Amino acid sequence: MESGNHYAIARRRMVTEQLRARGISDERVLKAFLAVPRHRFVDAAVGGRAYDDCSFPIGYDQTISQPYTIAFMVASLDVNPLNRVLEIGTGSGYQTAILSLLARDVFSIERLAPLLKKAEGVLGGIRTGSIRVKVADGALGWASYAPFDRIIVSAAMPERPLKLLEQLADGGRLIAPISESAECIILFARQGEIVTERRLARCSFVPLLKGEG
Ligand code: SAH
């Protein structure tokens, strides 16, 4: 058996060696990664390796993303404590928990009901901020709670997320892996009717599932 203390040490190492050392410097983001027990979001058999520098399968051909990938995207999104954040692809719920410690409210959409059920169970057992979830096709966004200050997509979208950009508030930011040509993490920023986009990094994500599943 590995003790809670063992996990806390692994978590601190993850933050120092995988995040801070690679340029993640936002102290609020680093603090959130220190607080969220990543080992709860992976298969029990993974145990202490949950803090390793990699992704893990979570079932249904999906994965919990590598810590650095999540930190890079969340830091680039620049989430502040007043923000309402929409997340597409709850998956394990790990990134949802991180976001909830940084934002005012998190709205998270997952396409696969069994994954969401599991994530809800884990999230219910730890300290998080305000989180609301639903099973749906995230590409359509969540119109009844729009607009959102920040939107983050955790699965590769085939093209620019037009529907989601419609639900982005003025001054808002959206980050998504887009597989249009080569797969790239793209940061969209909205000022009035103008949307600018910036390619941040090459990447590799599981593909977004189509609406019908
Ligand atoms: N950040 C999550 C990543 C999970 S992988 C984590 O670290 O655990 C991407 C997730 O997006 C998967 O759970 C997948 O089921 C979900 N997904 C794929 N297509 C989707 C869609 N159209 N709408 C909502 N979620 C989707």
C-alpha cells in the first residue's frame, strides 16, 4: 500500500520536474496541480505511477492527458477566479478538478455516459470548486449557460470550432487541438466580433467523437 504522503511527494515532484522545469510559471496553476489527487482519477492498478510524465488509458479508448499537456493548455487559457469555463471532454474529470480551483464555475460536457458517471464519483469525493456536467456532444457547446469566458477542448477537433466560438464571451479565450492540417493546439481570442488565432504547439490528442456516437 502506498500512503497519502507518498502521493503528496510524487505530486510535488511532478510539479517541480514536469511543469515548473518546462516553463509553467503561473503560481495559481501550479498550486492547483499540487492540490488535485491525480491518482484518484486513474485505474487503481496505476497507483503511484499516476504522477508519471505520461497519459494513461481510462477505458472506452480514451485517456487521461499527460500532466504537462493539461498544465500548458490551462496556463495558456489564463483562467481567473471570476471566469465561467466550458470544458469539452470531461474524461477522467482530472482537468475538470484543476479548472474548478482556478475559475468561478466549470461546465463540463462528456460524450460517453459511463466515463462521466465515473468522473462524477471521483469529483464528488474530493474538494473542488463549482462543477456542472452533462452527457452530450460538446461540439455544440452548452447554449443555456453561454456565453463562457474560457472554453477548453480536450479532444482533437477536425476544424475550427465555429459553434463554440459563438458561445465565447467578448474578451474570451478558447483553446483546442485542431487536426485540420497538422494537429496543433490553437488559442483563439475574441475582441468584439474579431477572433484572432495563434498556433501554440504541435500535439496529439484522441479525436473528438461525432454527435451520434
Ligand atoms: N482532460 C481529460 C481528457 C480526456 S480524453 C482527462 O484528462 O481525463 C478526451 C475526452 O473527450 C474523452 O473522455 C472523450 O470521450 C471526450 N469526447 C470525445 N468527443 C466528445 C464530444 N463530441 N463531446 C464531448 N466529449 C467528447
